[in-house]
Amino acid sequence: MRSRFLDDLRRIVGDPGVISRPEQLRTYECDGLTNFRMPPIAVVLPASTAQVQAVVRACHEARIPFVARGSGTGLSGGALPVEGGIVLSLARLNRILEVDLANQRVVAEPGAINLHVTQRVAADGCFYAPDPSSQSVCSIGGNVAENSGGAHCLKYGFTATHVTALEVVLPDGSLVHLGGEAPDAPGYDLAGVFVGSEGTLGVATQITLRVVRRPEVIQTLIAGFASTDDAGAAVSAIIAAGILPAAIEMMDRLALDAAEAAVHPGYPECQALLLVELDGPAAEVEDGMGRVRELCRASGAGELRLAQSEAERAAVWKGRKAAFAAMGRISPNYIVQDGVIPRTALPRVLHEIKRLGTAAGLRVANVFHAGDGNLHPLVLYDRKIPGQEAAAERLAGEILTLCVRSGGSITGEHGVGEEKKAFMAVMFAEPDLDTMQLVREAFDPERLANPGKIFPRPRLCAERGGNDQPGPPGVAGVAEPS
């Protein structure tokens, strides 16, 4: 049966568009979260919407699960293959199809790179606002799946704010259009439901994005503090004063050490660093930055430095965006976590994270979107030391639970995927999870699209006596933990 299925796929996309040799499949056995690995039975690379439809239809007829994948930069195991399933790689669907600056819209395929959208419209004074740290390599389709954010989401919002319409192949192979060109289409907001659904509702093949005008002036302040408490107090003071920066980022000493070792951004010597960026009309930015300086000084800032050129500003942001990858400079292994807390809880939660790390005998570096409380603790460990990897995973879980108990969330922008599905039950009651699953079943009653992700256990279908896990006879599904 598998051989016939693979032959069907080759007839659809051509022989070069199907990868099935074991050594080649290893490239696709995980995404950016390497703790989980599963080789697919094949990787299929369609080059058009029609080919995506035909591949998904073939999966539906054979009851073969599929996992859509962009650039593979996800950090929650969202693109982890399913046992007995295929990976549907959208790398060849990478074009920017239309630029409509009069209406501030761009239409892109899912494999288009995030940064390429901004580069396409930059000469006309526009940019695409969501800017994950991986924006030079991550795909628009992956951003849609995870509702990605980035440093500038504080002012400009997440991916959902910038997606107006979607062309989607449903899990039975049919084609639908969600949303529209109008800013507020009537009826249910199905485009809003799809963004952030982590590939469980279908495959987006065309995405209409909103781009925005580049502001008149951008200023970036580098502020050094003696502690994360002082830096956190400055963040609260800035927001409380009614100032809305484009971004407020915080890095602690460990994160600063890693970034300096990797890309040499020239940050000041301090225990905690804030990057505060304001943009807008010149007079407004000038006044706002003066107030931000005063509030930082009042919160105990030592060195305050304003980036004096676009090159200096780029270097400052290069250090921040390189922070995750730079951790390899100071630790052989690490877990990138992603949780959200209220801004006012920053000092208390950072203290508790430090206490938990000390109790576990592990270091935790912190680099995060301080303006909206989206934490990215990096749990450092060495898997060669017996027991450290398990201890790091426990600590990462304790941090997520801490975020929820502090009034926050288990994810801000990385998604739930495989890694965090067990923690959905920490955040949501059973009726909430059941309702979410009803939405999923409306799109994918056979559970073929990225099965086993997001939800902590099988529900609804199994409770009615149905078969929760897909797969042809003789091919095992993925069992979710109870």
C-alpha cells in the first residue's frame, strides 16, 4: 500500500518532488525543536496549489496523515512528522504573487521568506511588521501557522493582525477562501480561526498580508541596568506613562554574554539591558524618547545610549535577534521556552525562575519581549551529563506552569505543537478543550492534518467510539498522553 501511495505522489509532483530515501528523510525528522524526532515515510514538494490539493486528496483517500512544513524553524515541534505520515514541504511555493501598495497589501505563497516581503516593498517606504528573530529564514506559512510575533508586535501586533485573506486547501483536498480584501468581512472570522491553528485545519497556499508605511523617524535606546528588577520597573513605568514603543526588549547578563560572543553588538556592561524603540512623526518620537530616558534614569539606569545611525541600530538589533542561536557559545545544549506573564509580574517571575534554576542546578538565560510580557527563558544544560536533559525539561515545564499561575499563558508566539500540549490542561478546563476540538473536527473530521499536536489527549471522536488516530491498516498512529 505504501509503495502504491508513493507512486501516486510521484505522478502528482514528479519524481524529483518526492523524497523517500532514509538518509534524506533525516533532514525532515524534526523542526527547530530537536528534542523530538520522527522520520516521515516521504517528503512531498508540490509547486502549485493544484498539486497541494492533489497530494492532500491522495492522503485523504489513503488515510495517510500529513504535516505541512515551511522552513522548519519552529520551536515547539509543530512540524514534527507523524509516524506513518508524510511531510508536505511548501518550500517551492515561495513567490510573492502580487504587490498592491495603493491598498497596502501583498499576496504571498506560504514558502515565501518573512524578510523578503519587507525587502519587496522597502523601496516604496513600506514594511511587513511581524518580525520573528528568524525572519531572515522563516516562512510566511509557518508564521501563519504559529501566529508569530517578534520584537515589534508590542505596537504593530502579531501575524493575525496582518493577515486579511487566505486560500486554504482543506484536509479533504477541497479549496476554500477565508477572509477577504475588506478589513472587516461579514460572518464568522474563519481567517482568524485559521491563523495560529498550527497546521491542524488545512494548508494555506496563498496569503494576503497587510503592509504598513515606514514611520518618519525611528530611534533606538540602549539602556543598561544593575538588575532585571530595575529594568522591569522601567518597562512598567514606560507603559504606565502612556508611551507605546514599537518595541521593548530585555536581555540579562547570560544573554548579553552569548550575544557579544557571537556577533559583537557592543552592548554596555550591565546585568540587564533594555532596547527601547520608538517610531512615528519626528516631534512625537523626540518628546517620547526624552520621557523614556527620564523614566529609565528614575528606575536606576546606568548607561543610556541612543543609536546614532542606521548601521548602529542594525548592530543593536542583530545582537538581540542572534541571542537564541548565540546560546551555543556558552552552553552545549539549551531549551528555548516561550510563555507570557503580565508586565507587572516581571520582577517576581524572574526571581522565581532564578530560584527554580538554582534548585535544579541549571542556568537560565532570559531574553524576551518585555513590553508585552512574552518571556523566552533559555534553560542551559549538557546532555552528556547524566540526568541534566531530564532536569532541563522538568525546569522548562515548571516555568510554563509558573507563567499560567501568574495570570499568563503557555505560549506567546512559538505555538503549542508537540512540546507543550500536555500543558494545555494546565491552562484550560476540559469544556474549553472540547470546544476547541469541535472547531478542529469541523475542518478535519478524519484527523489527518498534523494529528497529535496541540491537544493533551484524544477527545470527542474517541469518546463517541470513533478512531481518533489516522493511518492505513498496519501503520501506527501517534498516541497522545492521557
